[in-house]
Amino acid sequence: MGNKETEQGAISRVLDLERAAGRDPEDVRSSGLPYDVESSPRMIEVKAFSRSARSEALPLEHRQVLAARANPEHYYLYVVDNLAGLDGAEIGVRILHGEALLAMIERSQPQITYWPTFRATEYDQAERLQ
């Protein structure tokens, strides 16, 4: 299962859970907001893992941290793990928000990461090892 499939599986799971809870969720990943799903009153950032997320880092962008701090009662982090279904593990969803999420953020160290886009022409022209 690739990254896109893992992410889409996690988003689908969250949308289903939100509908089951009686909310009307919307996938807002392409809107530029600092979260993936809007499910009023929840603003949900989804982190997807093909295996267990236990003891894993949960990367958050600076704008996501700002949103969580600005609205801790409504900013949620849903961690969806075991999406690959390896070792018979069941897909799980863990929910962090409010004081628990803020405490995790406060004990972390910010890091700068660059995410350059590997354009098609650059990909095609890059040296390839056999």
C-alpha cells in the first residue's frame, strides 16, 4: 500500500466515523486549511500509518500547531494506524485534542523541513541507477 492509498484509506475511515457520529464531514484537503476534514464543530487533521503508530512521531506543520493552539476545543488530531492490515492488526483510530494535544505539542521541538517538489522534467532527467 503506497502513501496515497494509505492517506486515502485513513480519510475514508475518518469520514465514515464522523458520519456514524451524526456529523456531516467534508474532505477539505485541497482547500488550503490547516486540517484535512471539516466536521462541524471539529477541525480534523488526519495522520495515517500503514503500521502501528505507537511511539511514532506525529509531524505537524507550523500552521497546524497554530490552529491547535488557537482553537484547542475544536482542533482534533485523528491518528489512523494499521491500515496495511499486517500481522492481523485491526485498523485503529486514536483521537487527540484539547489539553492532551497541546501537551504533546509543548513537549516537542520544532524542526524545519523542506519539501521540494520533484517535477516531472527533473525526475525524467535525474541520473538513474540500475
